[in-house]
Amino acid sequence: MNHSFKDSQLPLVISALLVTVVSHPQCLDFKPPFKPAEPLSFCSAYSSFGCCDARTDSSLAKQYQHILSYLHHSGVSVCAKYIQELLCQKCSPYAAHLYDAEDANTPVRVLPGLCGDYCNEFWKRCRSTLSLLTGDVQTMELESDRGKFCGYLELQDPDYCYPNVLSSERLQTNLGRVQADAEGCLQLCLKEVANRLRNPVAMLHASDGTHRFFVAEQVGVVWVYLANGSKVNRPFLNLTEAVLTSPWLGDERGFLGLAFHPRFKWNGKVYVYYSIFSRKAERVRISEFKLLPSNMNALDHASERVILEVVEPASNHNGGQILFGNDGYLYIFTGDGGGAGDPFGKFGNAQNKSSLLGKVLRIDVNHNDAGPPYRIPADNPFVRERGARPEVYAYGVRNMWRCSVDRGDPVTGAGRGRLFCGDVGQNKFEEVDIIQRGGNYGWRAREGFSCYDKKLCSNSSLNDILPIFAYPHRLGRSVTGGYIYRGCEMPNLNGLYIFGDFMSGRLMSLKEDPRSGHWSYQEICMGRGQVCNFPKLINNYYQYIISFAEDEAGELYFMSSGNPSAYVPAGTVYKLIDPSRRAPPGKCRYKLQPVTVKGKLLPFRPKEKLILEMKATTVTPTAVSPRPRPTGASTHRPKAGRKGKSQARTIMTITATPAPRPPTLSWHWEKPGPLTTKPPPRSQRPPTEAERGRGPGAAGGQGPKAGKRRRRRPREGTVRLAGSRGQHQGRRRRLGEGRVEVYISGRWGTICSGSWDSRSAAVVCRQLGYRGVARAAGKSEFGHSSLPIVLDGVRCEGTERSLLRCHHGPLGKHSCSRGQEAGVVCRAKRRN
């Protein structure tokens, strides 16, 4: 069955495995909980999900027996239950909370934090066992004083203390499943694994046991990364002199694809797909290279053997995917030749089986050393059709960008060998297809499920295969095909097809119902709040999703850039992480084959940071809770999102501004900063523009005695209008118009106008008290500013209370040059 995510009809079923993002299960090793490989005999309550494997369980059982050996049999009958319960909280999925291990500012507890009633009962019945449990004889001094005893053991959080943590509905509901927000968006996290890449278009492994990964840049350079993340300083392949590309943003030409022969470990063959200019025409070339005998991390550039060349009539729609199927044959995915609407010939290139454009090609490059560069597989579907090219395996494709082969379910093997592709649409729809032998995928007759060429679409002989999923351009305008997850580390994701959109930056997923064949859709979001608060995890990424990848172990990655130019080192590789559940310890181990490196290894240094979002709320001294705690107090463990204890305070988000680097358009949701503990006084008259938007030091906002008055610091996200209209004409701006300046992280700054539109401008006008917006202004219409640009990629719905509630890039990062500051012209009449 196939589904379209259309504006008029939403037939997709959202998975029932949704939970509200309110909990943060974490073990004492700072990793997510897991399902033990075998049932636990001592801490059996955590046999289905927790933080202990059989080895840890056995160790706790021995500690239990050791403690009991010090007790009289009467004490055993009374205290054994308490001792077992306390010891087994190391196996709780919330062990890090119970032991304060997630707090960077407090020492880890020796015993789990207890609820008040439970602690009182424990003191009455078994207080003499405290020193045995802690292994510290000094704790015997606490046994005579219940206040000191429970002050030592109590955890003030009523939800996370033991045993309340077992009965808390919000903490136990769907524990261990992929978390989702209220709108059903799956909450995943990322781990940065490589950066400063120039449009990384592909990442592959060699299936040789080394677990290296090879990242190809659009300019024609392929780099080698070892399993530990370090990079070989010399490229695996460098075709920059031959590759045709340019610095233009979004240029589709360049080094586009890479594939390792299934027997690479033995024959050292690699295949590449790249653009060239040759014999007065632009072409795409598929070539074969061989490994240097003297260096396992470099190809022999002199060994290039051209397998196939196809003339490209235009500079776009160059295809670019190349891969080996499970049948051992090489699959090549070409674009339709470019232009708009496949205008070539009567039916277009894609429907013309005598053309190699707009096709899935399948050739045999095995055993070709002494013969032709390739042969035609005997079971290719059009071998005997007159006029058809025998290389054609499927047709009717527009510009398939990124395809993958399903490894199959790790237990049953279901789905093994299926070929998934994302096909970029024309004006309305993007689609995901499963490639079948001899299949016609409809272009240019059809785009997604919709007719594009109505005459061709009504042809009864079309007999095209519909996509498994299509989505409209309100969700994205350029699909990037992904992978079915079949790895080991994140069992919750098994069978999930994860893909994205280059333009919108959306991450998406499809899940198949094996009984009905229906594919259900769920968007993927970055984990908010505490969801990604694990070591080395982040929750933001660059907007332009270029490609997806799978490592040798089956884990998934994607590559994106903050600047889609082939010459700008703004690309990053991210590993997808499910923070709700991991595989049992030891299950995903593999033995690495040795790698001999000639040259230097460059260690990897991550640059991205976790962005922690917390609601701004005031906590009174009588309701101090260790959860959530404020950030920024720690100096010895600088991790964003760590928590600490304090008295009454406002909980806020603190995000350090990283050093300047390539422009970024990382998509994540930012909530506004802290509310003040005291609300601002009400004004008896409509506030002026200066009062609404101008803070300390703003021109026009101070009188001659302003320095003697104590000024209130502007709220995070406060906006103001500044500048003048027509600097060179000397015209003053009118009320309600000007360059937009916003107060963020203790400073005023401007906004990049790259994505600035009337909906974003409407948020500013409403925030300043105007009824609406007349228009959005850009390109520094109201003059240049000496202030830094602090917001980029702003996209609003128009109903938000402030710009910080809109979609935008990381604070302080931008891809703008001077002369690109955003402005507004608001409707003159204010609200009363």
C-alpha cells in the first residue's frame, strides 16, 4: 500500500508508541537503560528494563549476602527486604537521578535518594544497617538522630525519590520506548563524528572489518576516518582537477557517488560517479579505481578505468547514486537530464527506454579485468526489447538522490535486499520509492501521486509503480533518501526508514506494517529539555541535509551543511542516537581488523554543543527541587544542561556562544529565556516604542539624568526598531518602521534577512504593540548597524509571541554579510 501526505487528505497512521517528553531515564554510566540479555535473578524487578546485566546483578547479590552475614536472624527477617530494595536501585532505569549522578555539582550518592515516609520506616526498623550499606563507619553517628539520618538519605523530589519513582505514572508510562512530543514527533539525539567538510555527499564503509568510514566531498576529495574518529591526513582519492563543479550555492554537479566492490577486501576496487566537461559537453562519468598495493588508505589515481559516460543536456538533475545490490551487480541512478518537466523528446528522457537518462541502470562489473568494462546481466528486464538500452533496470525517475539497500531484519531477515530511493519532485511533491525490476516510476506523467503531464498520465499503458510515500512542498522541496535502520545499538529503531529533506531540514521516518503493507509517517525532532542530556550528545544540526549513511555495524548517520557550496567547509556528519533505550552491554561488540596508516592521524574535535531548553519558572524556598536544576554554576565540568541545587531562583537556559566558524542554519526550537521574578509595573498609558523595545544604551531611550536611574534589564527576546530610511538621502524613518534589533544573551543584535518574510515581521510588529505588518524589509533598507548579527534562518508562523519562539538557527551564528539586516514596516495604528 502507498500513502501521500497531501494537504487535503492525511491517511497516514501515527504510531501508537508515543510518550510525552517528561522523563529522562539514565544509568550510572551516563547511558540509557536497556533490556538485559537474560533475566536477573536477584534484582528481578528490572529484568525487563533497567541498568543491570547478569554480571552486575550477581555482584549485587554477593554484596547482599555479605551484609546479611553481619545480622542476627531476627534482623534478617526484618531488614532483608530493605537491603535488597536499596541495593537494586542501581538497576533502576532512573539510577542516575536516584544517586544524583547526573548532577555535575554534587557528589554521587552512596545510596539512592529515599522518599520521606520510606526513610522514616527504614530508620525505625533497620537504621543499624546504614554503615553496612555505605561501608562507612562514620555513618553510625547518624543512626541515633532521625533528622540527620533522613537528611542524609532523603531526596526532596517527590517523583524521583524511592519508592515513588516506581509508581509515578509519567515516569513509568511507555518507559523504554522512543519518546515523542505531544504532536507525535519522535525525539532523537545526535553525536557529531566529523566536521569542516565541503558538502559531504556520501559516506560509506568498505565491509572489510576495519570499520573505517570514507567521506566524499562534492569537490572530489574522499577522506578516510578510523573507527576511533581520527582522520587520515592524506585523502583516499583526490579528483578535484577532473571534477566539474562550482562555488554556486546548490550546484548539483560534482563528485556525487562512491561504491566499494563487495569483494573490495580482496580486489581493492572502488567505483565513483562524478561530473566532467569533456568533448564540448557536460557528462557524468562512472569510473573504476584500484587500491594502491602499498597503502590501504589510498587509491591508485593512475588505475582509473572509465566504465560509462552519459551526456548531460543541462547542469542540473545529474543523479549521483551508485551502489551494489545484494545480487552483486552495480546499480547506477541517473537524472532526467535537467531543465524543468523533462522537456526532451515526445515523452521525455525518463519514459524513453532508449535513453540512459532518468533511469536505474544495472550492470555487471565482476571479472572485468581482461574483458569489457561491464557486461549486461542476463535477467535485466529490457534485454530483448527492441530499441531499449539493455542496461536499464527501471525507468520513469526524475532525479533520485540517495538510495540504499535494506540489510533485512537482524533476526528474521525480512526486507533484505529491498532498494529504497528518494526521488526529487518538480513543483508539488517529493517521493520515496522501492525499486523493482522493470518498474516504471511515472515521471514525467506523474509527480508523487499527482498527475504532472495529464496527457501522459491518462495513458492506460503507463502502468507505473506508485511511491510508498509522498509529501507536499509545504514540508520540504528536495527529498534526501535514507536507510532502514538495522543496527544493533538502538533496538527501538529497527525497521524504521529514516530520511530527510535538503531544503527544509526536516528529518522524517516511515514504518511499515508487515501485515497490511501500510507505511506510517512520523517526523523526527531533536530531543528537547533533558532528553539528550547524555555525555557527547547534541540536539541540533545544520539545515541542508545532503546525504545519509550506514556504517559497517549498521548504525545510521546523516550529513548536512550550513552553507550548500561545494567550496565551503561547513559540513558535518552526525550519528543518530535513540536516548530512550540502548542494547545490552557487550551485545554490539565487534573485533576491528588492523589498519596500517602511512602519514598522520588527525584527532577529531567536536564543535557542536547540547542546547538545553527549560521552562522559565520561579522556585520558592519551600519547594526547592533537585530536579530541574539551573545550569552554569559548574566550573569543573562544563556540560550544558547539567543541574545544580540552589535556593529560590529563576530556572533559565544558558548557551555558550561558540567561536566564529562557517555559517550555520541549524534547525532547532528555542524557547524564550528566563522570566523576571517580579512582573514589570503596568503603565497607565500606551508604552512608547522606546519603552517597548529599547534597553540600556539605546539611542533615544535615555534622558539627561538616565545614568542616575536604575534600569531594568530587557527581557530575552525583546525587540526594538532602529536606523534611518535612505541613509544617503538623510531621510528619517517613520514611527513603526526600522531595522529590527533583538536582545539575546545579554546583548543587542540584528537579524539576517535571508529567510525574513512578512510572517516573521508580523511577530515583531505585534510584539511592539502594532496591529499588524505592512511589509517585511531587507537588505539593510534602514541602514547598516555596528551591532553583531545574532539571528539567522528565522521562520515564523506569524502567531508566536517573540522571535525566539520561531524556527531559527543557533544563536550568534549566521551566514549573512553586512548589508543584509532585516527590517519591518508596521501598520501605523497601535493597539489600545
